[in-house]
Amino acid sequence: MDKAWIIARRELASFFDSLMAYILLILFLGFSGLFTWILGSDVFFINQASLQAFFSVAYWSLFFFIPALTMRLLAEENKSGTIELLLTRPISDWQVINGKFMGTLLLIIIALAFTIPYYITVANIGNIDHGSVISGYLGLILMSAAYISIGLFASSISNNQIVGFLLSLSIGILFHIIFGVLAGSFNGWLSHVFNYLSLSNHFESMARGVIDTRDIIYFLSIIFIGLISTEAVLKRKRM
Amino acid sequence: MDIKVENLSKLYGSQKAVDDISFVVKTGEILGFLGPNGAGKTTTMKAITTFLKPDSGKIFIGNINAIDSPQEVKKKIGYLPENNPLYSDMAVIDYLRFVAALNGVAKQKIDERVLEMVNVCGLKGEKHKKIEELSKGYQQRVGLAQALIHDPEILVLDEPTTGLDPNQIIEIRELIKRIGRSKTVILSSHILAEVEATCDRIMIINKGKIVANGTAAELRKHSQGNDLIIAEIEGNVSRDQFYTALAELPHVEMVDFLSDSGNKFEIQSTNMSATKHDIFDLCVKNKWYLVQLTPIETKLEDIFRELTLN
């Protein structure tokens, strides 16, 4: 774990060095601020002390931002050959992947931490349901983690960052929209399967304040499968 | 710590990149790994550093099997990969700290080691610069510094001097020689002079097979072909007469004019020392002046060409 943490710190530092982190923070806070306070069905429009508006904006903006963050994680290393330096150091493939995962997740958590003032402000205007806010934030973190692990996998496949970006966005769209749509257009057990696979269902119930172990297991499985597949790709490349 | 490679093979598709090679490198030895491009040098090195998994064969670092326990082996190896990949967006000193931490250098020793490497590799003035801002020579030094940072017992350097200017090449060679006294070093190159100047032993590999293995002197001895002598003679006869006189000597296979005018000849002989004496005696007998008599060693280039061109 210690070694993975070294990788995570480097990744996080490199997000800030390359301005990527600042661009993400500005865009994310700009969008979520705009839609939470000023535009559309904002807090004042729905006249309720809740962060529902913020959660649904964050749900969409993170979906687009995360592939942009993850696309270079392994593609760049594959291309420049630094992957060889990394994997010939006394560190396992799994630690490398884990470190990159944690570094990116940390950046998302930092971005989310900057939105805590929204929570404090709304809590001061009216009676907010603290439980649903906490479970909503947890949902956002779990969703981000799932997309980061998908993004890592997409990035490991080729040494082209654009391929990494598009692939992770395409896999993401399956979970974000398509499984949900398919669930509606089938009946019986197939509908149940797609319903379970649809990420939006799991996220929405968490954003409403329901923490169900089934949702947690769902997110953790995506994360785990993503990371395991990335490890398999790395192994395969060295055969 | 020795490196022992036994019957190593590696296939890319149906092509054999490395074909059943075995060799040993002893502690304190610098092994020069020579071969044309695509001969299997890099693949062998990647297998030793555990980056690539060989299809068959064994690799031992000391007594540790590199294929069964890669994590143990990786701690002992410092590696400079081909083309010297680096995180170009990092500052030199941050990068070295990062690699030191990855290599498991104790926290309180990291700064000390980084500083030492900065001094050893001559990076003092550049340590706060970003790697991408450095010239190729300095980048190469950073690559060497990261390979040495954990004071590994084994060094694997894949073409350590590509892209350097002659002064830098000499500096890096000196550095490798100095470090190599106490470590086991494998370095690959296709520059023959470099290998000859730096290495204790030379191994030539072609099409995945070892075609020669020994010191430079041993390789010369084994190579076929005649010895070459350059002779320059002055006297009161025409150059054609020198030519015929030289050509008639025993053991001489061929005589060539080295320039259009002047009396400089290249003489191929089957017996170097006899011919040297014969030429001297010939000149004494005819009262010619022998101005130059230079035995030319078989060049490593020729051995290399002979072994790798089929």
C-alpha cells in the first residue's frame, strides 16, 4: 500500500503541474455552482433546502470530466516507455494501478470538498436532510471511483490518449444511460438485469438518501472489475 | 552478485527474438552486449529486468530466480531502458526522489542519496529544472542517476550513450567504468569503440543467438583473415619496384598502394611477425629507408561484420 501511495502522490502532483487539476476544478465548480444557484431548477426555484440540483449536475459533469482525467494515466506511460521504468521497480502491477486510481480519486474528492460551502449555505437557509447529503456525496464518490476504474482500463489498452478517452466515455455511456433505456424496453428478468446494471438507478437512490448494501456492492464490483481488467491488460502486454 | 541466463528464448509471434541463449556475468565485470539492430539485445535485457516474461529458460540474479520472484530481483537491479524514458514534466530532483521512494530507499536517506546522485552524475546546476528542459546529454545523466539511486548490485544499461556528444560519451563511459568496479554491469551498444573502451568482456549476438563471447583480444585471435601491415619506404627506385619486391616476400598475400603517389603500402600477410622482419631485412639489403612500419590490429568492426553478416 505504501508503494501505491507514492504513485498516487505523483499522479496528483502531475494533475496540478499540468493545469489539468485547475481546469477541472474551475469547470466543475463553475457548472455545479451555476446550476445549483442560478440557472434551471436551482435551489431557489424548487424552494427546498436540498442539494438534489447539485447532485444531478455533478452526476453529469463528472461523467464527462473523469475520462479526460484518466485517458493519459496509462496511455502516456505506454507511449513514452516510462511504464517500463515503473514496472521494473520493486512494485507490483496492482500497486501501480491502485496508485493511479487513488491519485485520480483524490483529485475528485478535492473537487467535491470545494462544494461543501454549498451544503453549509443551504443548511443555513432551511431545514436540510443531513443524511441524504452525506449519502449523496458518498454516491458521487463511488460513481467517480467506478468511472475512474473504467477509464484506467480504457487507458491501458492503447498508447493513444484519444482512444483512451473515447473508449472510457463509450463504456461509461452504457452504464450511465443505455442500460437504463434497455431496462425500460424489455420485460421480465432481462429488464431486471439491465435495471441492476444501470448506474443511474443506484446513484439516484443514494442521492435521495438511501444507503443500500446492494448499491454499494454494485459500485465496488465495477471498481474491482475495472482494476482487475487493467491488471490483466498490463500482464498481457509483457508476455 | 552474478547474473546467470540459461537457455533463454523469447518469441514474438513466430519470430524468435532470442533463441536459446545462455551466459554468465560475474560480479565486478562489465559485459558489452553487441549486435545489429533487432538482434535480441533489448529483449534479453528486458527479460533480465523482469519486464518481459521469457517463453522458456531461466534467469538467476545471485541465487534468486528472476521469473519466480521478480519483486526480490527488481530491488537488486538498476535499469536504464532503451531511449531513456523519463517523466518529462517533473523536475529532476522530484523525479529522483520519486524513483528513490519507489525503490524502497529509507525515507530519511532519500535526500542524501538524491544529492549524491546529483553530484556523481553532474546534475548540480540542473536539479531544479524540468526534465523536458534539459538537453539530451543531461537527460541521459538523469536516466543514469535513476538507475543508480538505490545503489543496486546489478546495472542493466540499454544503449547508455546514444545521442550524446563525444565529450559526454567519454564522461559517461568513465562513470560506468568507475561504478562498474564493484557491480555487475551489462551494457548494450552498437558502437564498437564504446564497448571496447568500457567493457571487460564482449558478447556479440545475432538473430537471437550468441555468435561470439570473450575479451576484445580473444575475439581478435579467433577471427579469421590476414594481418595487416602498413609500410612506407623511401629509396632511389620507383614505387613499382618497391611493390614487386614486397609482393615477392614469403607469407605476403597482397600488397596495395595506399595513395596515388608516395610509397605507402598496405600489406596483407599470413604471418605478421615474419613479414615485419622480412620487410625490415629487405630494406636493409637494398639500402632503402623504412620510414614507417605499422602493424594494424584486426578491427573489431571487421569481426563484427564477419559474425553478423551472412
